[in-house]
Amino acid sequence: MRRSGALLAVAIALCTVARAETTVPWDEAEKHVGEEVTVEGRVLGVHCSQLSCLLAFDPTFNRFTVVIQAASFDTFPPAELDHRFSGKLVRVHGKIQTRDGKPEIVVAKTDELALVSGKKRDDERVTRAQTEAIERLGEVLARVEELTERMVATQERVETLLAQLEQTQAALAAAQAEQAAPAVAPSNGAPPPRPAYERLRSVKRGMSRADVERLLGEPTYVDNGTGGWTTWYYGYGRSVSFDTRGRAQALIGFQ
């Protein structure tokens, strides 16, 4: 479970990095107003005046635009803009602002507005595919972790049922032994020895180890448990557990 949780954390971290490197589509620019981002889209119109040039990604010029002020005409000559960018896929980097209710980015340097090469597009598709694969992996790991937790809970319930079944079988064996015990005839007027099943019924909680051993003899197996507790096993599902004071507390198969 710890391993699957660590893998899930790594997958989420990688997914976050992949999203951070993804550019914003031009038609989602209005969602990022006030942010410095990279926007990608195809230029569908170029319009220039003496004050500025607009590169539109929508033919109506009513949505996201790139603005080149007159002060930057030396860097972006208006006469070349249509030939260089019209119909081309571009990326523009800068802070998205709004003017007349429309999002825009003002550019002044060549590295702020560039054509998108085929290699960049391929890298973008690869990154997007990797991101989707990582997200799917995260979902699978989450389901695996959930199934593991369910399996652990089921196993605990099965172990509890098995313990209850073992106690029931021990009690049944003790009852059958009691019913099958033969009667002992008296000899020379002396009191007959108590049958084995009577010795079993004589074991009580609070007895010392010595008392239990006098009644039942030495155990076939001793288990030194945690916290100073000790359990003596006598076969047929019978056992006596002693606390830290050496007093019998848990009896199985003797009642």
C-alpha cells in the first residue's frame, strides 16, 4: 500500500509538471487575464494603422489579438506582418490584458512572437500524450490501493470467523469427551479418582499455574505471548491463558 501511494504521488507530480509546460489555446486566453503565459493559435487576420498592428486569431477581430505598437514597427515592420504571420501557427508570450472587453498581449521583441515549427508541435503532442498516460496511471493506482484496502478488511473478517469456528469446535470436542467418559467403579471403599472430564471442568479462572498443572498435567505446548501473558495448550483445541501475575484468565475447551 505504501508503494502504490508513493507511485501515485509521483504520477501526480509529473502530471503537474506536464500541465505547467502546456501552452494556452488562443480561445481560452480570456480565462488567463492578468497572467503571463504563452498563447498558441493560427493568425487569421492582420490589420495595421499608424498607431498599431493587430494580429487576430478570429476573423472578426472580436476575440484574442496580438498588439504591436508603433514603437515596435522597426522590430515588426507592418509591411511584412501579413506575409510572415497570416495563416501561420504562432506562439506569443506575455501578460494577457483586456482592452474594450477583449484579451490581448502586447509584444515588442522577436522572441515574444514566433512561428511554431513542426518539431514543436510534435513535442507538444508527445507531452500531451505523456500527461494523459500519467493521469490514467494515477487513476489505476488509486483503484489498486482501494482494492488492497478492501482485501485487508476482508482478510481480517475471515480471520475473526476462523477464530470463532475454532472456539466452537473446541467446545464441541470437550462436550463429546465428557459424554464418552466411562464411569469408574469404587475400589476397597476408597473414593474413585475423578474422571478426566471432571478435572477439565474443575479448571477455573484465577487459578495459579501450579493449580492448573496439578489438574491437567504439563501442557503439550507453551506460547509466551506479548505483555507477559502465557498460553498453555493441551490439544483438542483446549488452552489456558495466564496473565502477568500467573493467574488463569482465558479458558478454551474447559466449560
